[in-house]
Amino acid sequence: MSMTKKELIQKKTQMKVHQITDGLTIQPNRIYVIPPNKDMAILNGTLQLMDLPQPRGFNLPIDSFFKSLAQDQGADAIGIILSGGTRSARLACFYTIDRIRT
């Protein structure tokens, strides 16, 4: 039986790992795993799941999340993204840092 991303991460940390559900309130010292084929934003400290704009093709869920994180949390926004290091993720990270500075 194959393990889920949540299970794989949980094996390597003592922090609590959560599979994100719509409306989940974020808490400090937690790891959140987005379900497959979903887009995510943060609004008033809660994670909002949405269907991807394009079920197939090029989607940038990390961009929309970082933009919403910067708008919702402002200077309090801090996050660590475990990613393949795509150009999309790097651009989104720079956007968030820039929003926090201004």
C-alpha cells in the first residue's frame, strides 16, 4: 500500500501534519498538505480550497496561495514550501516577500 504525502511527511517530523480541508483554521507549528488537483487561498486565517481554474493544463496554485497569504497576513506571513523548486514557486515567493516589505 502506498503512503500519502501526509503520511510520508508525518514519519519525518514531530509536528502535526494536516490534510487541508476547506475552511481549516491555520495554527502555528503545523504542516499543511494540499489535496491533489486543488487550488488554495487563505482568507481571515482560514484555508480555502477551490477547484483548479483549468482541470488540465498549466495551473499556478502556489502563486494564488502566496498572493492571498500576503494580502491576508501581511507582515505576519511566514511559510516554508516543500516544492520541486519550479520557477512558479520562486516567483510567488518573491511576490509574497515584496508584499510584506511594503
